[in-house]
Amino acid sequence: MAYEPDMTIFFDSVTMAVIVSFRGVTVYLPGPYADRKAAVLTGEAHCYRLGWRD
């Protein structure tokens, strides 16, 4: 998938949470998520709800 410029999805393996930066807004999605893949999919879904289109 092609991310927008400055779109970042970061999985924190210690807290099992994801941090998403999208269009200048950063949000913390606490989880816990089972693994990095699940966290990234959740982060991408969050961006999709905000208008991101691959």
C-alpha cells in the first residue's frame, strides 16, 4: 500500500499499542494488539476512516 507523505504507523512492541500520524494529527491506539501485523492493519483502518485511499 502506498502511504501518503508523512503518514506513519508505529507499533510499540513493549506496550503492544500503535501510534499513527496522519495528515498532521498523531493518535495513540492502546490495543493491546497480538502482533505488528494486527497493529498496522488497525492503524491503516484508522487512516482509511479519515479519508486515506491507497
